[in-house]
Amino acid sequence: MSESSEPTGEALPTTQARRVAFESLRERTDELELIISGISLLALLSLPGWLLEHWTRLELHAEGQRLQLLSLAFQLGSGLSSTLACAFLLHLGVRAYWVGLIGLKASFPAGIRWQSIRSIGPITAAYHRRTAPDLDASIDAADRVASIVFALVSLVALSMLWIGGLLAALTTLVIVTAQLLGFGEQAVGQFGLYAFLFLTLIALLPVLLLDSPWASRFLPPGPPSVWRRRAVEMAIRFQAMVFPVRLAMPVQLSLESNLPRWTFTVVFLALIFASAALGSLQVRVARQFAVISSYDYFTDSDADAGLRSAHYESLRSERDVLARVPLIPADQVADGHLRVFLPYLPSRDNPVLRQRCAAAADRAQRQACLAALWQASLDDTPVDLAGFVLAERRDLGQRGLQGYLSLNGLAPGQHELRLRWNAAAATTATTASTAGAATTADYRIPFWFSPPFQQDLAPPPG
């Protein structure tokens, strides 16, 4: 046994006390990165669509804090998935480049043979010889970039999941507390968000004010005082209770200390804001007919005044799932009655109904309140909605009012059903507190009435 391996009774240095040598771990890190990136990329590419599908089913039934909680979960989950997918794709691309460089190094140990190049002139060759890195430098740079991307992605994912989980926990606590105390969710408002901001403020502000390079300019020179040291350490301990400091600090400080000044901070914050914005961007894209279009002579307002598939049950598709609009069975009607479904959307209707029908105690009163939200006309003839009934449409995943308009005496051909939601808001003055809920919405649904007996009387072709 060598002298170095004999026990001496002294504590080993930290670098020698490691359970596994660093070099033996590093030999397989690249393989693990590739495996994790590949598997994660496949999962993350399909996750935003899966989240959007389930979010559209759930948020339809919620309002207030519940709706905010669902929206928060979707936006953070979808945005983070898209950001991580792009980052893992970049990581795989860099690692693929790195693998190719290693293969070239193994095949051509001498590297670039400048005297054998015939495709460029002497001036260009001399320039590239001075500026272009060799294979060894390129391999090292690609390896470093891939490791930085992988570590940064892990830090962003951890930060976003922790922030989202903490905000969701506070919002859930607010909802449960409001229910236990008998308060409505509208009474607590944005209290969950305010609580999160307050925790973040008291966790970060003391350290920024008492122990930051910027704050040091305004503090007395010399060693920090005892009270200042204790205050900063207490604030750091509180940070560790609110945020995953022990998990994030090794990655954050390693990247921040080895990258150019402010590079880590700028990239990290950009990824955080991008993750938060991509979720809402996905919803906007899903609502649009075409993200990139050149319909100069057929605008969105023209589509509202024309025929939209979202109004017809037979024409709706998954692209219309976010269009919560009145529905009729089809654009061509052959029956004697026209079925009309008016959706009840809690996030839109409840604020208005609370102002007008706060004392609706029985089913008949609640039904009358829902019907009072709408005005309808068929070919400019007013339609009485008193005959509409409460309907639960599991095929649509919606609740609302459903009625059957008689088409008796209606001439075959094109007709138009017009509907207005919250029509009273257009004719009555509203206060500043109700202005947000006092908007109106107009719907125009053309259809073609073609009863079978008229087709029977039509002359045969030819």
C-alpha cells in the first residue's frame, strides 16, 4: 500500500473526500445529457397541446380565483414546456455538432491541413488560419456551451415550477379560507397574488438593501456591522424557506461567476419572461383563424358579419373550441323548428347576474335571470326567450339556455338569427365599478331554410 493510501488520522480535504471521483462522473455526463434531452424533447413537444385541450375543458366552468388558478397552471406549464423544448433542441444540436467534431478528430488527428486546401485563395486561407479555431478548441467550446445550456435549462425549470407551485398554493389557500369563512371568491379578489408578491418582497428586499454592490455605495465603509450581518443572514434564511436556494445557488453562482458580466442575468430573466408569455401567446394563436395571413379583402370583421363555423354544431371543429358562442344545429335547416343554444359562461355572466339577480332563490328566477341577459330576433322580428329551458349539453361540455324557434310560415331560403348578450348595458348608464362587466356582444347567424316538401315540388334537373 502506498503512503498516500495509509490512514494518517487527519481529515481528508474536501476534494479527496468525494464518494465518487469527478472524472469518473464526467465520463458519462454527456451520454446522460443526450438521453435526458432526447426523452424530454419528445415529451415537451406534445405537452402544450395536451395542456391546451384540458385547459379549454376546465376553464369554461370557472370564474374568479379558480379561473386564475387554472390559467396560471396552463400558462406556466405550456410556456415552460415550449421554452424547455426549444432549449433541449438547441442542446441536442450543439451536442450533435460536438459529436461530429470528435469524430473528425478521431479520423483526422492532424486536424486542418492548410497546405492541402484548394477551394480558397491564399489571403482567405491566411485569414481563416488566424481566426478559425482548431478542432480541439471547437470541441471544448461546443462541450462548454452544451453543458451551460443544460444547466441553465434545469435552473429555469426549477425556478418556474417553484414560483408556479408557490403561487398556486397561496391561491388555493385563499379559496379554501374564503369558503370556510363564508365569503365569495370575488370578495378576496387578487389576494393570492398579493400574498405571493409580499413574500417575494420581504424575502428579496432586505438583502438588496443591506448587502448588494449597489447598496454598498450608500453604506458606511469598512466591515459590516453586527446588526447588518444578522439582518442579512436572517433574510437569507427566510429566502431558503420561500425559494429553493440550496438547489439553485450552485448552478446560479457557477454560471454567473464564469460567464461574461450580466450575461447570465439577462439570459435567465429572458427565459423566465418568455416562459410566462408563451402560454398566453398559445391561447391567442388558438383563437386566430390564421397567424400569418394576407386576407386584405376578407378581414376578421367581415367574418363576424358572414358565416362562421363556430355557430353551427355540424361545422364546428377543434379549432372552434375557444369560440363560446350561440349555436344552431347546421347552416341548412329542414325541420319545422330551429334549435338555439345560448351558452352560460360563469366568468362572463356571473358579474352581471350578481348585479341584477342577487336574490334569485329558486330555479324559475335563475332561469329568468339567464334569459334576461339575451335579446333575439329572427329576420328583424323579436323572439320571446320565455320558452327557453335550462340545458346541460355534455356533448358540448357547456350549460346554458336552449329553445326551439318555430319556422312555420317562413319562406324557403336565407334567413338570419340575431342575438345580443347583455343588451341592457347598451341602454343604461353604468358606474365605474361595473364598466368592465357592462360590455355587449352581438352575434349574427345566417341559415338556409329548405323544408323537404319544397324540394319534392322542385322540377327534376334537365
